[in-house]
Amino acid sequence: MSIKIIKQILFFFLIVFYLFAGYNHFATPSFYIPIIPPYLAAWAKEINIVSGIAEILLALLLIPKSTRALAVKGIIIMLIAFIPSHIYFIQKGSFTLGSITITPTLSYIRLLVGQPILILWVWWSSKF
């Protein structure tokens, strides 16, 4: 399988991933609102809605080549903006989110490995 085909497949999954993630902010807000840091709690519902809209909009903007570069930059900025939530995970210690138990180790992995991988995925898979 050629690199170009792999990039196209990863790009397709990237779009689906962000469409689903954005939709999930509206379908299951109870999953996202508890992970918003306390200093932003007064706007937790609004932050959840804006995040969901941004993820859906940016996923759709990935599709046309004319808006792809803007969408890639937007997703990378959004991933950087979510870093305080990941730091909050670490500060919070072990907790349960739905049926998932988040440990400090898992939180560090999400921050130090997951976020860079997502950023690289967005950047790399959109370059075809």
C-alpha cells in the first residue's frame, strides 16, 4: 500500500473522528463538562457547545482543499487550547469518567503522547 493511500485513509478517519467528537459534545455533554477545569466551570456548558461546533466545523473545513490548511491550523490550535484540561486531569488524580477510570499515568500519556500524536496526525494526513 502506498504512502498516498495511507494518508488518504488516515485523512478520512481524521474527518470522521472530529465529526464524531463534535457530535458527542451534544449527545453526551455529561462526558465533557466534568473535565473542564474548575476555573472555567462558570462557562462549562458554553465551552462544551463551542468545542463541539468547532470540531464539527473544522472537520467539514478539512474536506475542500481550499480550506484544508485553515482547518489544519484550527485543529492544531484547538488541541493546544485543550492542554489545560489535560493538566487538570493530572491535578485531579484518579477519577471515573463514564465507564472509564482516568489515572494520573493515563493523564500524562494523554498529554505527553496523545496530544503530540493527534497534532502530527492532523498535519501529516492532510498533506496529500
